Amino acid sequence: MHLNEIIEKLDLKLLSGEVPLQTEVLRGYVSDLMSDVIAHGKEGDIWITYQTHVNVVAIALMKNMAGIILIQNRQLIPAAATKAEEAGLTVLSSCESAFETTGRLYQLGIPG
């Protein structure tokens, strides 16, 4: 499934990235622990997290992730937002919790 489809179906807000968003999402990954994502996150993952600092953007770029979903209407801090925009990383925001967002992605057929 592509990012643009996920944005539409989950009613996500686009914080960073350019439309159209044709990046394919291969899996979902949920974690707020940076070392966990470094160890287990994979290329093509959509990362669901509460974290909003610049290291989140750096790790997503390092792992070549499809994008980041920030939960509970979170916003990146300004330095992280700038880095994400410069790198072309898609960052989205959900009004729901990590549990609800993950469940909805799973219902769409995105595996973990």
C-alpha cells in the first residue's frame, strides 16, 4: 500500500513530504526506543512513535523507512521538522493512540 492511500484511509495530517506520496509501505513498526528501531526497523517500514526529536528523523533516514507517523497529534520539534523537509522524509500525524493507529494499519493489510 502506498503512503497516499494510508493518509486518506487513516485521515492523517501531512507534516513533511510532498504530494503525491507514492512510496510503498511494506510493514509497520511501533517503538519509542531509538535503539530498538535501529536494531529492528527495516527499509520500507512506516514507524509509529510518540517521539518528536531530530534523532527520530535521523534513524528513519538511516533505515530508509517509508515514513513516520506521530501519534496523538504530535508535531516534530522545529529542528527535526527542518531536517525532515530537507531530506524529503514523509512525516504524518495521527490524532489516535499508537494502539489505535497500529490496529487500523493492520486492518488495512500492513503487516508488522
